[in-house]
Amino acid sequence: MAALSVVVVSADREVWSGEATRVVARTTEGEIGILAGHEPLLGLVAGGEVRILTTEGSTVRAQADGGFLSVANDRVSVVADAASIVG
């Protein structure tokens, strides 16, 4: 299965980066799920939880407030005003 390269950053630091099979995030247009091969996308983060299913099968949960989400060439970047790992 193809993997996504994912990075979650806040205004002052990198919060998480790694390989994933799926990313689910809330945008101003609604919740979106991203898999490998997704069309290029740029969306506004609406605030809330970003769920990342890693290639190892674990789920990383990050709280992201404000900012944007970018998808291109199996790379997902969540650039938030404020972000942190939850639990």
C-alpha cells in the first residue's frame, strides 16, 4: 500500500512527521479523508482533531487550530496557528 508523507507544524515548531496510510482533518468545508494518490488540495483548517493512521497501524491525534492543509504528490502538510499532540 502506498504511503503518505505527513508533517504537522505549528507557528513555532514541528509537532509530528512521519509516514501514514490515511489522514482525516476538519476543514472549513467539512471533514476530509486523505489517502495516497489524492488530488492536490489546499484547504483552511477549521480547528479540531487531525487523525493520522501511521503505516505501523497506530493512530496519532493532533489538535490543530487555524492555518491550512496542503496535499500534493502524496505529501500532506498541516500548518496550524497552534498545534499539539493529543493524549
